[in-house]
Amino acid sequence: LTEWPHAIMGSFSSDYLSLPGTLLETVMVHHQRYFPVERVRTADNNGASKPQKNDSSRATANDLLPYFITVSNNHRDQAAATIKQGNERVLKARLADGKFFYFDDQRTKLGERKDQLSQLTYQQGLGTYKDKTERLARLADLLTKKLSLEAKIAIPLERAMELFKLDLVTNLVRELPELQGYVGSWYAEIEGAPPEVVQAIASHYSPRHNDDTIPGDLVGRFVAVLDKIDHVTGLFLLGKRPTGSSDPFALRRNAQGVVDIVVDGLADYHVDAAWMIDELTQSFEPLLADERAKRKRTAEPKEGKDNKTKFEIEDFIAQRLRAKLLDRGFPREIVEAVMTVRNPLEDMADTVVRCCSLQKLLASKDGFEVVRGGVRVGNILDANSGDKVDENKLHEPIEKELWKGFNDLVKSEWEQNGVFKSPANQEDYDKLLELLRPLSPLINQFFDGVMVNDPDKVKKENRHALLKNIDKYYRSVANFPKLQPLLP
């Protein structure tokens, strides 16, 4: 921003170091474009030097020093003192305001601010922030039951959902909006909230920008996913979709946040994002109906409109998941095969696991032959193919051999008491694909020696049923016909 950049060191009262470091840094960096100065290293108990870390969720002392560096557009030494004095005066005023709001806000407990949220509009047509917090508290309760979350997660999650937006009505956040989340965590800590709740309030906005990371705490990840998917769903239902490069409501960033957190931070919990979208759509309906009534518009038939919008929301999030998988280096054919076999949002982490298993299979010896078998089976079947096999109507030796091989090599090894066991992790998927490996030569012999689509309807249906049983195993991993371009 300067033609003649000249660094000048300034200082401020050390009394302000009692404030949270993030508050001081926000004032200096975002509002004044100063460089804060901090202690980089300190000695541990063994005398070694180690880096200090500043936890932005804590309302305690920080590692900052009472200095700052500003860059002036004047390189003359005689002007440095005046420039230094002027910047110190401006910073002092801003820090004084921040200190005043910080302590003045604490005169009112966070929990006593709930009613104030009803005066703060979340989005025209989607109610207030009080509506949002109550909606997400209900969804968090349903999610806790659906995932059978243990008490050490469920209890702080419930408490965090009560407090996570209350700092929006504090004076400090009104003055410094960049601090939303952090302010609530500071006040919650001062009021004696558990550490898990404090951290979740601070981290639930993460990732706040492209270079940010997902929340580092488990409860914060759940809160963040709930908050972000609510935002995307609500704005889509309101018709506020991104267009071209325009995304005023940061829907792309929020959708990417949902994907990153679920895949990288909640993989062990099998979070069903599609289910959450359904639940939120139902919760938003009364608000949207009121909005339509205010605008005197006739509501479209609910079923058609909601189904179309839910599909658009799911597709919007799925696009981010697809991009993430491609960025990880998975071939496009593998990504498409995995994502098209069933709704990837029902378990995004499982989608990644299946991509890993397929990539491992293709890299193994004779892996392409396993894929070739799945491709041939999947290509000839259609949605109307049945799965009831009449063994008495298997006439050709190879079809008898294939049916026996499937039952002996695959079905008996995988199913428990006649019930198909859904794979739960990559080890399961790898094992299932290995079971299919010895079946590949039989499948090739079957297609080479038998007319599957026989003119005899009974033979055709029975052969389709045989293949349908085998295809069930392939489709538990991926839509194998999508892998055909990879075959040599």
C-alpha cells in the first residue's frame, strides 16, 4: 500500500495484555494493518527452546508483547517520531474501546441474552437467530440419538448448542464482527463452562477462510457441521443460490466446510448429511410458508418443490466432495463409480474409503480382471432384473459352476445367517473385493459360453437373477460399469 515503505516500532500499555490475544491481534491486524509482536520461543522444563501457541478460545494471558510495527509511506527519520506517536494514539483509542466492551459485556451472562436473539434477524424469510439456535438444538438432539453419541460428547454438545450464537448480541462483536465465536468462548470460560463447550463455541465457524483448518475439537466439529449445513439448506430453500462467481452468502465455503469436517474430522461417526438436509427442510417449511404468505404468493406443491430443492442442495455439496476426491488423486472414473452407486452424502467418509479400496484393487495383480467381471455383470443387468434363482432351471454346466462358485467362494464367506453384511471400513471392502477375485474367470467363461439374454424368457430371467446376486456384491462398493474406461 506504500511507495516508500518504512517500518516503525510503536508500543502500547502493557495493561492491555490482560485481554485475549486474538482481540488485540484483530484490532492491530484487521483494523490498523499493524504487525503484532510476540514471544516466539520459551524454555521448557529441560531448558530446551520450544514454540509458544496462542489458544484463541481462551480468555487468559497471551504471548503478545506491548509493541507493534506499522509501515509508513515516509522514509525520513525526522518524521518517524510523529508517525509513531500518531499510530500509538489511534491504537490506544481502539484498544480502550475493545477493553471497555470486553468487560462491560460480562455484566450480563451469556444465558441471559437468549431473548435478545429474537431481535436479531438471521435472514429475511428464515426467522431470527433464536429460531436458528432452537432449530439446531433439536437437530443436535436427533443426531445424538441417531449416532448414539456417548455422554462425554452429547452433554457438551447440548450445552454448546445453547450458547454458540449468543455472542452475536454482545457489544464487542458488534464493534468487531471478526471476533464472533471467540467472544462467546471467552465469556463462557469466564462463566465456568466446561472446556469442551468453550472450545466448540470458538471453533464452530472454522474453516473461516480458504487457508483455515477444520475445528480441532470433536464437539466443535459437530456444531460446525450443523451450523453450516443449516445455512446452506436454508438459503437454497429461500432461492439464494450462488450464480457464477457471485456467492454473497458464502454457500460454497460453507458446503466445502461440511465436506472437509465430515470427511477429515468425523469419519468414525458415519454422519448422514442427506438425513440432516431432510430434517432441516421440514423445520424450515413453517418459516417459508409464512414468507410466501407475506408476499401473497401461492405455494407450489410441496412434494415437487421440496424434492427438487433437496436434490439441488445435495448435488451442490456432492460437487465439493467430488472435487475433494479428485484433488486427492483418485481417477475420475473411480470417483464417478463410487459416487453414483448410492447417495454419497449418506456417508461421505465411506465414499472416500471405497475409493481407496478400488484404487488398491486396480494396483494389485489381476485387479483389472476383477473390475472386468464387475463391468460385464453390471452392463447386462437392468432395473427390472429379478434376484430369485431357480437352481433346477440352471441347465448349462458353466452357469451351474458360476452359481456354485458364488455360493461357496463369496456368499458363504460373507453373509451371516443368510443376511448380507454391509462393509463398515476399508478392511471390509478389501476383503469383499478379494472374495470376488476367484469369481472373475468364471464370470468370463459364463459370458463367453452362455447367451444371457436367451430368447427363452425363463432362462433369461434365471440368468439375470444369478448375475443380480453377484452384482449386489459389486454394487456394495461401486457402480463398476463406470470403471470400463480404465480397462486395458
